[in-house]
Amino acid sequence: MPPLNLPSLQSLMWDKVGIIRSGESLANAAGILATWQRSLSQPIDRQSYELNNLVLCARLVTEAALLREESRGAHFRSDFPQTSSAWQRHITFLSSPLTGEN
């Protein structure tokens, strides 16, 4: 697993969560992001706050993409290539899937 820094986060999101994605690549990214999030220390400056927030945002995007089992707009799920009218809705996390908190 690459060390957590902005370039590795950007690369992970492009390679595994980008325009062409699959359940496997999304699950792999979700695992890496969860590990990175657990390794983050308490933010103390702007740069560390930004990295913490970017990792959280990346996890939310990845978890939502993993839930949506279809291709929609510019995002193509190689394992679900068709659109589905059932997915013409928003995904809302009422409590955090990442921490279990409201």
C-alpha cells in the first residue's frame, strides 16, 4: 500500500474510482482509504486538515459509487454497464458509514 500523501490519494481515486470503475476496484480503494483514515493523526494545521477532509470525501465518494450498481452519466461500472431507472435518485448517508455516527 502506498503511503498517504496528496499525490497517492489523487492517483488512487483516478485509478480505482475514476471514470471507469468496477466493484473490485472500488472495494480495493475503500479498503485503502479506510486504512489511511485510521492512520491519520489529529490535524494541527491547514495542510493536515485538508488531507483529513480529502480522505473523508474520497471515502464517501467511493462508498456511494460502490453502492450504485449501474453506469450513470460519465461514470462507467464495468461490472454494471447499463443504466437503471431504479438508480435515478440520490444516495444519502443518514449516518456515517465510516464511523457509525450521526
